[in-house]
Amino acid sequence: MFLRRLAVASSRSRRFLSSNSSHDLARTIAELNKEMESVFGEPPANGPASSPSNDFMPQEPQLAPQEKGESELGLTHIGNKGEAQMVDVSPKESSKRTAISSCKVILGKQVFDLVLANQMAKGDVLSVAKIAGISGAKHTSSLIPLCHNIPLTHVRVDLTLNPKDFSVDIEAEASSTGKTGVEMEAMTAVSVAGLTVYDMCKAASKSIRITDIRLKSKTGGKSGDWSRKE
């Protein structure tokens, strides 16, 4: 008898779990409570046969609150709604800013020898690329949408032929006194200089590669000085 009643309770429990009607749910719970009481001698205090409560209602997932300071390293060019924005630098204090960047242009031996001998049909590769890099730094805000248009006080672009890997090593430095950094100006300078080397030499080879565009160091600003550790 005990096992038969337990089987009936189990069957009704399955009907309870599959029921979609609130009326059927309440009736099933009441019947199941009676059946459990007749089997065990007392109604269950808690469990699937107890009165419906919020314990069995689907709960919305709760997100952990963001700790203070968690967003300090967030993306400054993204607004509260996820839209792109230009950072407001008006509250910042002016300070001297500098940035140094570098890149490498892999020429290959044949093209390297032509550049070394200044025999490229378009002319002096290194001189033209140097001027292009300086011009690129000055036009950074026109090329990168969310960059500020800042007055540069100095731009240096150096190109050096490297016979070890038949490449051109390019380094640029940008300086300014203002409320935002000049990292993008320095990196744009080496990028444009590298592209100019490619343009000047592409007739001799399409295999030229521009690699390792990177920031080497920066000074000034709220975040202070930074230098890449090789």
C-alpha cells in the first residue's frame, strides 16, 4: 500500500511539473499535499508539493554590481550607450607631451641594393618618405576620425637602411604642449613613411612588407611616462 501511494504521488508530481494552467497547478498541489500526508503522516514543509511561491518562479539573471574603479581602463572613445565619441579634454591640464614610434619595411636584397644606390626610378626614396612622414603626422586628425586636431611643436622622422635584413628602419617622434597625447601622430608618421617607401619601390617588387608598427615610448599627461619593454 505504501509503495502504491508513493507511485501515485510520484505520478501526480510529474503532472504538476508539466502543468501550464494556474488553476490546474493549484488543484494538483492540493491533491499532492493530501497524498503525501497520507503516505508520510504529515504535509511536507517545503518541496514541490508546497504552496506556489516565488521560489519556483523563473528569476531574471542578476548582474554583479560593477566595482568602483573597474572602468578606469575602459575605452574612452565609447559613450554610455556604446556610441563612438570624441573625448572631451577640456578639464585636463596642459602639459608637454612626446611620443616615439617605429616600424620596419622589409625590401628584399634586390630592392635594398637599388635604394642604397639611389637608383629607383621615382627618385630618392628615403628623402621623399621622410617628408611624407612629417606631413602625415600633421594630418593625423584628418585620417583618424576621433583624434583631436592638436598643434605639433616638433616632428622628427628618421629612416635608416638595415643591411642585416635588407630593410628600412623608421622611427618618428612627435611633440606638443596641450591636453592630449601625441601617440597617434607619431604612429601615423611612421605608417605614412612606410607606405611611401612601398610606393616608391613597388615597381621593383610587390613583395615588400611593412611590419612592427608600434609605440616605443611616451611622456606627459595624466598617465605619466611609459616605455615599451622589449
